[in-house]
Amino acid sequence: MSIDPSREDREFQLLVEACRLSEKNLENEIAIALAADQRAASFCGLIVASIAILVGLSENIRDSVSLTLSVGAFALSAVFAGAATRSVKVHAPGFKFDDFSEDISQARAMKDVLKDIGRHYDAGSKINRNVISRNARLFNFSLLLAAAGLAFALLSFVGGGVEP
């Protein structure tokens, strides 16, 4: 049974488009990861500044327990926000020329090479999504700790009061 040439052409065009879209997906994942890193780094800096302010005000606050809990929660929040920005190996689209040397020497059909490229991109995308999700969970936990730190800070100001 022979394959209709027009069907073969359609299959090839579909493979080219699928690889192009997979490559675009990887580029978008990298952009998302970089934006999330920036957000977490900015938040970490904000939390560190908050700790400095609270420590500076500590002489005037009567409720030292709430203040200590607040600074501790903020410190943990900064640690988790910092962890969300840690360097990770992101799987980017594209290949080196030498990656195709075996395919060239064996004169592999382009559609088979495109299928391999698509599988490679899918594997990289799966790893990227796992890394992005893990960092998002760390950042979300950092937000919860910061909220707890804020609550303790408010308690230290409202509950214990500020010395004149």
C-alpha cells in the first residue's frame, strides 16, 4: 500500500508546525520562569527591608514576643522567596549543529528527525513545568509566611503598644 504524496506532504507540514509550536511553548516557559524569578527576588528584597524596619522599631515596642514572631516569619518568608529564585537548568528550544551529525550521516528522513525533535521538546517542557510549579509553591508558601509576619507585626503594635 503506497502513501498518497499529498498525505505525506500534509504530514510533513504538520510535523514542521508542531515543532514550531513546541519551540514557541519552550520560549514562553522560559519567559514565565524569568518573570517568576524577578517577582520572587523583588518580594524577597521587600521582606528583608521589612525586617530591617521592624528591627529598627523594636526599641519602642512593648510586645517583644509578637515582634520576635513577626521577624521570624518574615525571615522564613525571605528564605522561601529566595529559594524560589534559585538557579535551575531550563530546557530551551534549539539544537547545536553537531546534534544532527548522526542524522545527516544516516540520511534519516526529515519527518523522523522532526518527530525526535518534538519528543525532545516535550520532555524539556515537562521538566520546565515541574521546576516552575515547584518554585511557585515555594513562593506561595513565602507569601503565607509574610502574611503571618504581618499579622504578628500588627499584634506587636496594637497588642503591646508603642512606647512614647
